[in-house]
Amino acid sequence: MISFKIPFRLPSLNEYTDKCRGNRYGGASCKKAVEHDIMLILGTRHFLIASPVDITFIWHEPNKRRDKDNVAFAKKFILDAPQKSGRLKNDNNKYIHGFTDRFVYDGSEGVEVWIESAE
């Protein structure tokens, strides 16, 4: 199993959409910055996901203000970062078997990511 924690709040779908509407490069800039921060967290961790995996996202939220579907949208950034850094061959159906989302309202922010072989 591979796991890592992103210790900060990721943009929701609504926040990302606002960036896209506010400036024609706003969405791309936001996505690039978030992916860069995630790649920094992955740092020197050496792993290559080359077979089907199941991924569990444990979303830590300080309160219940943000809708679950808007929060879970950030998995797009989380999956694109390891792909761009060469740790995930692709995020298509050949490599990603499925997702599970859990939500914890504990006053903290961030997301834990657990990656397990689907085979």
C-alpha cells in the first residue's frame, strides 16, 4: 500500500469554476499550482503505479459547509500530479480500478490518500 497526506485544503469544484470564469487562464493556473504543491508533498517518495489500483480518499474538513461532491472534485488534481511526476502511468481505467471517498469533520483540513493494489 502507498499512502500520503496532503495537509491543506484543496479547491472545491465551485472555487475552481470561479477561477475559470474570472480569467481565461485562471483555472489552468490554479490547477498547475495545486498539482505543483502535491508533487512537492510526494517529494522523494519513489513508487510507480503500473497495475490496477483502488484509491481511498479521506477528506478532512473543518465543518460541513462544502458539499461532498464539490470537495471530492479535487481528486482530479491528486491523480494528475503523480501522473505528471511519472509515478502513475495513467489515470485511465487500465490503472485506476475504483475510488472510495470518506469524509471526516474533525476541524482539520486536507486529504489522506491510500493506494492499494486491485489485483
